[in-house]
Amino acid sequence: MTVNDKKSISIVVPVYNEEKGIASFHNSLIKVLNKIDIDFEIIYVDDGSSDNSLSIIKQINDNNIKVVVLSRNFGKEIALSAGVALSHNQGIIMLDGDGQHPVDLIPEFIHKWRSGADVVIGIRRNSKAQSFMGKINSIIFYKFFNFISSQKIIIGSTDFRLIDRCVADEFNQLGEQNRMTRYLIDWLGFERQFVEFDANEREHGEATYSTRKLIDLAINLIVSSSPKPLYLFSYLGVLICFLSSLLGVSLIIEQLILGDPLNWKFTGTAMLGILVIFLVGIVLMSQGIISLYISRIHDQSKERPLYVIDIRKSVGFNNQKILKHKS
Ligand code: UDP
Ligand code: MG
């Protein structure tokens, strides 16, 4: 795609219970977009909000808006996928609807795209908006993930991204159910550039990515990207077996053969007990890990579509296209 082709952009905004902030978010977004020489559409993906977000978005009087309404809360990652799949423009920007991703940087994203990047990635520089625990969580998460996976994630990289049409087309082909958008885009590759930013404070409402959700996300990511946990636990199993047999053998020698010169006074039952506990532990751990993988296979084998769109409520789409789209 040449620079001259890069004339239209879709902004995909996942929205979940953002009634307080969404109108002012929209205003600041429109202000920035109007200053750039580009055709744009804004696709709001209502991810099953239970507040008034949807009616507020629908009240916005603007031809450039499309609204996709998911039939329930599917989570941000899937909401983003829905928005990307339904966008038509030559570039797509993903943006949080809570105002934490600074819209003022959109011109810089577009500039980098026009100067040759296929993927422009927002890197969170400092995280004044992030709690202490949040920071610890993400450092542990990145370190642990990069240790375990062959594909590295850049520290601070976010979903605030611009992707070219060619990347979006490939992204739409990916069918996994348990998905993390930024990981999949990283996996796709293409020409990348970066824009650093300071995340804004969330002005209204609360971040819905709880520690629990983050842990779920991390587990999904690790299981879908690397079989290493399986190996790790097998190694651990081997190690425990080795140590316990060593212990067992030395006890037998010390106690039964040499007649307990060190005065350990271990009974046979205690020995057996220790061994059995070790072995049961190994079996349970490896079974737990295997079951994680099996549950992914199970999810995938159901071949459900990634999301369900409520066509009656959505605005601005050709229904045929919505019906046809499957993961
Ligand atoms: N979001 C969503 N579905 C969800 C949770 C969040 O679409 O289940 C949206 C939310 O409205 C916001 C963005 O995803 O626009 C980021 O969410 P949040 O601020 O909760 O996450 P964080 O800032 O902690 O990454
Ligand atoms: Mg947020």
C-alpha cells in the first residue's frame, strides 16, 4: 500500500459500562480526527454494557459512527476482534473508551503508518495511572511470560495500536477462542514502529480488568503460546522422583542395612508415606496442567463463532456481512 492509499481509518473502541465518560471521550476523539486529513469511521463495540453506555453512544449525532452491539459481555479482547472484523478502512486504530489512551497521539500513529509501518504500537512509558499492585502484576506477568514463551512481549506494549488493512485481514483469519489481541498482532509480525505514551488516569468508572481477569488472561496466553508448562512439570516430576528415590535408598541403606548408625529412627511407614505423597503430588500437578490444554482443545473443537452480534441493535452495517462472519 502506498502513502496515497492510506486515506481512511477506522477507530475501534470497545465499550463496557462507560456511561459517565464516553460522551466526553467521543468529543475529544472527534476533535483530533477532524484536524487530520483522513476519512474516518468510529466503530463502538458495546460489549454487553449493563448501564446506559449504548443509549448514550446512539444519541451521538454523527454520520461517522457505527455501533456494534454484542449480545452479552464477551470481554475486551473479543470486542476488539469484532470491531476489527467489521471495519473496512485502510488502517485501524484500537483505542480504549475510558480515555486512558491519549487521543492526541493519533496523528503520530497515522504519521508513522504513512511513513511505512504496518503496525504502530503504543508503549506505555510511565504508568502513573497504574496502581502499585498493577505495576507489580504486569512486571511479574511480562517477566514470567517472556521466560516461558518463545515469542517475547515488549514491556509496556499495549492495545493502543494502529494496524494496516493487510495486518487486519490476517488477524481476521485467526480463529482461536482464547485470544489476546496484542499478542496475536505481535505474532503476525509485519513492519512495526512504536509510539511512547503516558497513560491517562481513568476519569470515570472502574477498570474492569481485575487481578483475577489478568491471571486468567495470563494463563490463556501461556497455554495458547507455549507447551513449556507441560515440560516444566515433567522435569519437576523427574526431579522429585529422583530426590525421593535417593532419600528412599539412603534410608534403606542407613536404617535397614547399616542398622541406623546416624540414629534417624525412620519407620517404614513414614518412608512409604513420604514417597506416596511425593508421587501423588507429581501426578496431580501434571494432570492439572494437561487438563488446561485439554480444556483449550475442548473449547476450540466446539467451533463456536467468536462472538454474537445483535443485528437489530447495531447501526451502519450490511447485515449480510455480519451474518457471514465466523471465526
Ligand atoms: N472493556 C470491554 N469489555 C470488558 C472490559 C473492558 O470492552 O469486558 C473495555 C472498556 O470499556 C475500556 C477498555 O476495554 O474501553 C479497557 O478496559 P479497562 O479500562 O477496564 O482495562 P485497563 O485499562 O485496566 O486495561
Ligand atoms: Mg482502562
